[in-house]
Amino acid sequence: MRSLVRRVRGGSKAAAYRLTKGVLHRFGYDFEIFPRSSRDAHASKNADESFYRKWRSPSPVWAPWRGEPDFRDAYDGVEPYTVVSGDRCQVLYRLGNQALSVDGDFAECGVYRGGTALLLSRVLEGHGKTLHLFDSFEGLPAPDPTRDPDLEEGVFKATSAREVGALLGGFSGPLRIHQGWIPSTFDGLNDSRFAFVHIDVDLYRSTLDCLEYFYPRLSAGAVVVFDDYGFPAARGEKNAVDEFFSDRPEAPLALPTGQAIVTKLP
Ligand SMILES: C[S@@+](CC[C@H](N)C(=O)[O-])C[C@H]1O[C@@H](n2cnc3c(N)ncnc32)[C@H](O)[C@@H]1O
């Protein structure tokens, strides 16, 4: 310890920072200091900015998305058709499997080229539940400039319902592709019940519309996964989720993957 103090005193602030970080790292801790200018810039943009941090574990963690056999088989061929990273897909896969024992169907809002829908179809194979897919297949609708300032209309339009149908052609269970704008594509589905919903629509209004439709139709124990809850560019999605659950008993759980999950209480 004495030599550590001597080295800190004798070196520059940067050297002391590196040294302290190295010592703490050995004990499993990590920290970061942002320069004042960057802190001020962040703070002026959004009061919550200091909570947006890179996540990394100082020690190795169980990482089944890197090839654990069960997940690897379900994930095979998914990656080229999704913008959702492997660690997030692994969350969908695990929670989807858990939801197989819950009453109701599966749904995905925000399908794009169909990668995560393909993964969910693999989870559902042989279980008889319907997979509902909702997307305009014309990309994002016009964002609200105050709520979704970092997103643009028309992003994710390089796809079609036909291509997604073909990608999921091997799925033997019931598949319903609802092409068009949310929430009008929920019309006529009043009596449905859901066990699992993946909400990946990025925008404030789209996310809120999904929650207003699905929440009352979730069975007890059903799981909802929000793909972009933690990403600064999709803060509209987070705001919609936080507002919606502010007066409900379920507590959205933010994951280090950027997703959030909610489990419906009885
Ligand atoms: C990030 S992408 C989905 C990514 C996809 N889950 C994957 O595996 O790559 C978001 C999608 O949400 C859709 N979307 C957003 N708001 C919508 C709305 N109000 N109605 C229909 N589709 C919407 C867009 O068309 C886009 O395809």
C-alpha cells in the first residue's frame, strides 16, 4: 500500500487514475470519470444522462449467447435478419421459453426483416400457440420531434410482409402477420390473450399504443420485453414504459443489454 501511495503522489493525475482503477479492477470493481465538459454537455441534454453508462463486467460472466448449444440452435440463421444483438436475442429466447407455460399467444410489434420473429417461432415450434407479428413494413412512422428527437421517419423500411412470411416458412404453428399501422392493426383482436410480447417499435407513441392494447390482455405471469428501453436514441420508448407503469403494480426491470422486462402480476 505504501508503494501505491508513493506512486500516486509521484505521478500525474492520469497515472493515479489508471493505478486506482487497476487495483479496484482486481477486486472486481470498476469506475469511470467523465471530463467536466462532457458531463455538462450531457446534463444539459437530458437530466437522466448520467445514468446512461457503458456496461461491462470486470470479471467474465456466463454468456450463453456466445454458443451455448440450446440457444445456438434456435439462433441459427437469425443474425442476418435482425438488428437485435445476440445477448438481447438470448433474453428473448429464455423468457419466451418460460412463457410457454403461460396461457395465451405470442406477439411481436416491430418485425422489420423478421430476425427476432424467426427466433420466437423456434421457441413456439410444436406448442400450438399463435405467433402474431405487427409491423407497417414501411419503416417507422413520423416521430414526435420532442419525444423521439433522434429517430427518423421511414427507417427500417427495407423489408416486406412477404419476405418475412418466407423467412418463417418453416414454422409449423399458427402465424398471423398484421401488416399496417399500430394501433389500427389491433382492431378486431379484442378477445386475444397473450403470454409473451416483444415490443420493438422504438418510438414513444408506438410503444404506448402497444401497451394500451396488450396490458389488459396479458395473462398472469406473461412477460413483455422492451427492446430499446435503455438506448439513448430511443428514450421515447423508455418514457412511454415509465409513464405507463407509474401507476401500475408491475416494475419494469432494466437489463444491461438495453432491454427492459415486465412480468404481469396476477
Ligand atoms: C427496430 S425495428 C424492429 C427490429 C426487429 N425486431 C428485428 O429483429 O430486427 C422497428 C420496427 O417497428 C416498426 N414500427 C414502429 N412503429 C410502428 C407503428 N406505429 N406501426 C407499425 N410498425 C411500426 C417499424 O416499421 C420497424 O420495422
